[in-house]
Amino acid sequence: MPHEKAQVVTLMAAPKPNDGGEVADARASSKVAPSEPAGPAGDSNPRQTLARFGLRQLRRIAELAPKVTGRGQAKPVHDFRVASRRLESVLSLIFPPPQASEIKKLSRQMRRARRTLSEVRDSDALLERIQVLLARKRVARRDAWRTVAHYLAARRKEALRRAQRKLIEADLPQVQAELRERLEGVLSAHTPGKARNGSDRPSAREFWAQSASVSEEVRQALVKRFGRALAHPKPRTLHQARIAAKRARYLAENLRELGTPEAAEAVAWLREAQRRLGDWHDLSLLEEVMIEVIARRRFLRDHLEQAMEIERLIAENRRKRKKLLVALERRMETGLERIQKWLGQAAASPSEATPRGGTEEAAAAAALRSTTAGAASGGPSTRLTASFN
């Protein structure tokens, strides 16, 4: 790609730059919409509370999908992915494993749609980071940064074109309609039994017991991924730790939606961990992009001096990554014990934290503690977390 000294190609209606792509991701993701009414007074059905939250995410996805497949601006792409993750987390609690084949299929289709936009979102995060640098009055190697931004914008445009084609082929409106029917089926009655769509409707006791199993699986996966990242801090292991933190955070948000006080502390810690892991991830991706820029034979031949400037940016980027990794390792080491405790408490005391709960939920809490304690003795599982990116 020939070098151009033009202004940075700015994404259409890109969000205001901040201190890193994943910073925007974490901060925007943390703004959960206010809860809708939980139902009639005395309603103690947690599945229905989560179903309402899931329906809000579905409406959000329906609003954002045309914007993503249309102009493809940065903020709708980001918000679409966040709503998709929240919806997947809700489905894992309302319809816990082993899930019916229809739910598995629908969840997989939404996950595939989100992953389709991964490269677009990565490009947006890096462009936001570069825009922050170029907005300063004094910045070293400005022309080199502009060249990297120009390359990123072109790559983002091509990634968006591919993603939009796949999203249109995926027939998302049909997937959304089927998921809406499932979630509305959860709201169709206030008693255990069969929902109008034929799915089993567990009691509050059964729901909390199932949720304990899901929560413990997520907790163990978080411990395993963080342990690997600390033992072998490489891009792959740190990325897996970041995905595990996202999974745990959205689970904690759902528990917070149900009124568990410990979940708020877990959300705050996980959000910060996700931000720091995201910063490191962004710097790793940025280095790969800069290497791609100078690896082009024609660019290296025609713009040797600028290629050398970009090499200096790579060296500076590596120093930043090393410094950030030290702080990140320290945070994971000191905070992992606390987050395990918070997640365990949040999963084990929902009925005590929720004043709407009745005698059935009080009994469910004891069963939940027993289930959580039993699951803690098993080996770590990453089946749920591995799919959550």
C-alpha cells in the first residue's frame, strides 16, 4: 500500500477515543441497562427475572443489527457484541447444560455472528488507541503512526465487508425470533412445570442448584486460565485469561441482576482485570499490525526511512507490554483469591440477598451451598468459557 501523508482515516462516527480499545470495551460493557420490573409483588422466579433481562438484550441486538450490516460504525459493532455476550450468559443460566439441541443451535448461531465481527472490533480498538496518540500536540513519529492507522483502516474496511456478508447470510432475524419465543415461554407461567413452548420449568430450588454448577464451572475455568497465564505469560494464554474474565464478569452481572450483593464486587474486579488484559492484548495486536506494515516488500523499498521509524515504534511497544505485564501479573496473583471468594458467595447466597424470595428459595440456598462445595472438589472445566469470545 503506497504511503500517504494524509490525515488519519477516521471511522464513521467512531466513539470518542480513550485510553485503549479494550478500555472502551470494558467501560461500555459495564453500563447495564436498568432492570425491568421483576413481575408481580412476591414474584420469586429467578428464571423469569433473567428472561426479562435476556429479552432486553435481544431487543438491543435487533436495534443494532441493521446498523452493523449498514454503515458498520464502531459503536454499534461493539454494542452488538456486548449484547450478544450478555444474552449467551443469560441462556447458560436459564437453560443450563445439558441444553436442548434447539437452544444449543441458537446460542451457537449468535456466538458465530459475534465472532464474525472480531477482526472489525480489534481494528476499531487499535484505531482508537492511535487516535488518542495523534490527538496530542506533541507525539513522536507522527507520520509513522498515520501510516499504521491508514493500513488499519483499510484492513478494517475489508473485514467489515466480509463480516456483513456473513451476517446477512446467517438470517439473524429468524434466530432472534426463535430465541424470543423461548424466553417469552419462560414468562408464560409463574409455576414450575411445562412452559408454553414445551420446555421444562424448574422450581427456584432447581434453578439455583443448576446455577451453582454453571457458576462453579466458570470459576474453575477462571482459576485455570489465570494460572496458565501467570505460569506462561504469552499472547495465547493471556487472551484465554481475558476470555475467562469476560465469561465470569457477565455471569456476575446476571447474579447482580438477581440481587446478590457479592456480585457487584466481583463485577468491579473482573471489569478492571478485563481492562488490563485488554490493554496488553491491544498492544500485542498492534505489534502484529506494525510488523505487517513493514513486511510489505514494496513499502519497504519505497519508504525505508519510515519503515525504520515503525521499527522503533515496535521496540517502544514491546517495552510498554513488558511493563504492563508486570503490573498485570501482580494483580492476578493478589486478586484471584478474592474473586474466587466473591463468585462463590454470589452463587451460594442468592436467596438471602433477595428479599422477594420465599421459603422455597431459602431452602434452595442450602442446596446450592452443598452443590457448590461438591463441585469445588472436582477438576477445572473450560467447556463454557472456551466458547465465550
